[in-house]
Amino acid sequence: MKELSSILQQNGIVGAGGAGFPTYAKLDERAETIILNCAECEPLLRLHRQLLEKYAKEIIDTFHMIGETVGAKEVIIGIKKAYTATIEAVKAVMGQYPEVRLGLLDEVYPAGDEVVLIYETTGKVVRPGGLPIESGVAVFNVETVYNVYRALNEKTPVEDKLVSVVAEVEHPITVRVPIGTPLEEVVALAGGVTTKDAVYFVGNIGTGAQPVTKTTNAILVLPKDHHIIQKKLKKNSIDMKRAAACCCQCTMCTDLCPRNLLGHPIEPNKFMLAATCKDVQEPNIFINTLFCSSCGLCEMYSCFQGLSPRSLMAEYKGGLRANGIRPPKVEAKPVGPEREYRKVPMERLMARLDLTRYNREAPLDESAVPVKTVRILLSQHIGAPASAIVKAGDMVTKGQMIAEPGKGLSVGIHASVNGLVTEVNEKYIVIESQEGRAGNE
């Protein structure tokens, strides 16, 4: 296990599903069950099911190896029932491994949240504020496991990323691009934008110059006046005043909260009332915001008034953490039968968010993508940033380590192109590719 852990750390492998948790730290002998997350949590995403369908043998063989390494008794492929082509590809391989089984999921949101995924596939409830390993479970993303395969079999570190480019683009596509590629260059691979005042949404509002990281899964290109963008542009101070004026305590935000339905003590409606009235008689109402997963369902789907519980709770969570307050140790309440009737279908969520019209195929294309310049961030993962080991003026080759793991929880960072290092600072490294230099000469 120690050898595999070192390989994963040195090759810069982190959770590619969005969190960016260093994968080597998940190799734990307490993991009796490991789960492969192919739930495609966010609307319009396709890359994980596409990758698993294309590389089913490589991914499942590698996942089986991870299971053997940690001594897991059960290996589960968590996948939505609707992904029929991917399921068939998986079934053709998994028969070799008796401990591997499918964990079929409904097309609901947020099925890819690991706490929800664990309950759906094992029946276990992760302790509020706790880690899955406390329940004897470890969850790995599909692309993460494929990156492990590449590190072990192709000696390739994490130097590129699969990204789906969808919504207001000419030809939606899933592409493999070098880490550090500007978003606008990735969008250009989809034939360019099809709307005026286009905004790039990558979990939050991004700019064209923003670079692709190890956790960039999709770029939603949306018009500036789209509901999602306008929601993100609102100021919390205005949202708080709106909540004070019109939150009617219907409790819909709490009734549909995925974590609340698993017995976690997060009650957005009580927070909205206490925060708007500046009522601190029950401090746990505020402290319990630390149990929020920030899935956004409360403000993007549940609230009929268009209020923003998630955004306001996120601000409070940030303040609590900045002051050293951590989630208290509490036990989850029993899961009630009402949970089954309060799951939010992805189809309805997309309709509510005005995304249904963008639900088109985004074919996987792994062709090499030339780029002129990449800006590679030193912090693309949870934990300590990597420390640069190159300087301006150095020539580097693709796959070369350019930043070594920092102290504590950290991983290495690698060059995604062959070229010249033109800038190094505490936040990023800029490399001008040899192709870009040749074009300028």
C-alpha cells in the first residue's frame, strides 16, 4: 500500500470529480467497501459515463487492484440505471471479479454526492460532518481511477483533463486538454459560442483566461441573463434583505434537503428565519450550517420565492471556519420513509434551471489539443499547495514534475506541454509551449 500511495502522490492524482482530495490519502485498510462514482452528479455532464464505457476493462481492473490493496471485501460500481451502454460495457468485464457488483441509481439529484451515493449503494449513513472511511467506505471518481491506471501502466502523471463543453456552443463535446489551458480555448473546440454576452460557468462564474485544473469537469456556456448566472451574480446582502421580506417558512428547502433526508441536522428554513431576524438564541442553527453539502438544491429548485439559502449558509460557514469552529460530533437521525418521495428527478431540475434545451450529446474526443500557453496552478487539490521546483527560463518536457508535494497533505504538479517556463510565482507556473514558440518565430 505504501508503494502505491507514493506513486499516486508523485503522479499528482486527486479526486477528479470536483473535490480534489489527494487519492493516496484514501488508501486505508479500514475501507471494507470501495465505490466507483459514476453518478454524473451535475446536469448535462457525460464525461464519466463516456470514459467508463470506453475504458471499462482498464478502469475496473485498476479498481479491483485498489480493492485488493486496501483489503476491501466489496467493490461497487455506482452508476445510474439510465446509462445502459456503460452498464453493458461494465458487465462484460466485472464477471472476472466476484467481489464487484453494480449499485444502480435513480436519475435524481444529487446522486453523485458521496454521502448520498454511499446510502443508495450500501444503506450506510455517514456521520454528519464525518468522513466516509468512518463507515468503512471509500469513494473514487471514474476519471480518478483511470488516472491511476495511466500512472501505473503508461507512466503518465496527471497532465491533462477531460472537460465537457456544453450549452450555448455550436457542437457540444467532451475533450481532453492540457492542464492550464485557458477556458476560452477549450470552448473554441466546441465550435465557439452561440449567444451574445456569453458567460463561462464552471461551478462558479469563470473568465475565458481562467485555466483548466485537475477538477474542471465541465464548462457551461450560458447567456449572461440566464437564471443560473443571474443567481450567482446576486449579492448576499440583497439576498438577506429579500429573505427577511418574503421567506414564508414553507420549509420546502428543508423538506427536500438531501442531507436532512439522511438524518443530518441541517435545516435551511430555520437558518433563514434566525439569520434574517438576527436571532442567536439557538446558536446550533448557525453551527449546523457546517453540515450543508452546498448542493444548491434549496435555492436552485426548492424555494418558490427564489431565495438563496445555500449562498447565505456558505457565507456563514466560511465565517465559522475562519474562527476555528468545526462541526460538532452528532449522530444522524433515522432515515424516514418520506425520503423516497422527496428525491428530485434530474429531468425536473433541468427544466427548472432552463437547461433542458441544452441536453444534447457531447461526444468524447481525445485527440491531441495544441495550446500556446498554459498557466498551471500550484493549488489544485485539498491540502497544501505544491512547491515549484522550476524557474523562469527552464525548458520542461510534458509529464515532468514542476512542483513537488508540499508539506502535509499534498501532491505533485506536472508540465502539461513541452516548452519554456516564462513565469513562476507562489500561485502558478506559466509555460509557453514549443508549438506556441514555433508559431511566434
